[in-house]
Amino acid sequence: MMNDVEKIVSLVQMKKNQEGIVREISGGKQVKQKLISLGVIPGQKIKKANGLFMHGPVIVTTQTNVEVALGYGVSQKIWVEVCE
């Protein structure tokens, strides 16, 4: 059981099929704009569909049911509040 402290992790730290709410994108303006255009938006729910071992791409499903493949480096910049 979680206490009142929110559990915020980077997207790469989430487990397969885990859901969460995007809380922050730590990157430059271009990275943020690109992610927003793909549907990865702060305040919106995403689900980690897959993550390959050893720094492979991370696949997420956005709130609008669109699957997006993200590079490992970009995935490290997406901070998510994990839903338990």
C-alpha cells in the first residue's frame, strides 16, 4: 500500500502493462513538442505496452489508444506518476 507520497518514475522504470499519468517531460522545447504531437501529454494517462531489454525502444499506449514507439533516451525524459 502506498502512502501519501506520489510514486513518480521515468517511463523506462515502469513495468510492462503498468499505467500512469505523465507528470513532466524533462527535455528541450523540440522534445516536448514532438511528444505532445504524439499524444504523450502531461496530465494524461499512458500505459507502457512493452519495453525491450538493454535500452531498446519503449512502446506506450496513449489516452487516445494510439501506440507510440519511443527511443530509450526520450523515454528517460518522461516522468510518470504510477497508478497502483
